[in-house]
Amino acid sequence: MTSNPIQHTFRNRQFKVQRQVVALAALGLFVAIIIGALYLAQSTSLATLGRQLENLIAQRNLLEQQNEQLREEIAQLRTVPRLLARAQELGFREATLNDIEPLVLAGYNPNRPSDEIVLAAAAAPPPVVYEENFIGWLQQQWDAFIGQFQGFATS
């Protein structure tokens, strides 16, 4: 053993400091690797989601284009000349005056005076005014709730 205990203490301390520095450096490197791995995982996930979003947007645009084409086709099929041609293909023809039969309704007078119509419209009941408030509604709900228990008590 050395004769001076102070030198012995400082000499062992240098190795402890070096070990602590190496341990801290290793820990820092380990933390940096973990943070880097997490960053790479996050950026990979983000890139994948971005690519999927681009694909979905392209698919949406294609579907919108197809919808517009279908709307245009429907509009072309609904034109009057097209409908008339299709009706003739199915065997329909234009009606003549001899083909039209009047519909007779019992009690209908087409020659009635116009003031009867006004009187009939004036005789309509006035619109119902909405006067329910929150307290009234709450009271109705409470009465219905209590009524359920009273129904159980009488049974």
C-alpha cells in the first residue's frame, strides 16, 4: 500500500470519472439511437400515409369523372327527341283529340264563381301557435315518469 492515503484516493477517483464519462457517452449514444429509430419509424409512417392519401385522392378524382360522364349520359337519354323515339320503339303514338276522354268527377263544377274559392280559403282555421316552453316540456316528462311508477303501484 502507498504511504499517502490522499494520493491513493485521487488515483482511484480518476478511473471512476473515466468510467462515468464512458457510461454517460454510451447512454447518450443509446438514447440517440432510440430517438433516431423513432424518427425513422414516424417518417416512414408519414410517407406511407401520404402515398395512401395520394392514391385515395386519385381514386376520388376518377370516380368524380365517371359520375360526371354518367350524368352527361343520363342527360342525353332524357332529351325530348330521345324520349319520343324510345316511346315510338315501344309502340306508343301521339294522342289525337279522338283518343282523349274527359274525366268526370262527381260534385266538381268548373264554372263556379271565383269568390267561393276565396271564401273556402278564408274559412281555413288559423295556424296553431307554438307556445310550449322548456318548463312545460319538463313538467310533461316528469308527469309521464311519475305516471309509470303509479301504474306499477296499482298493479
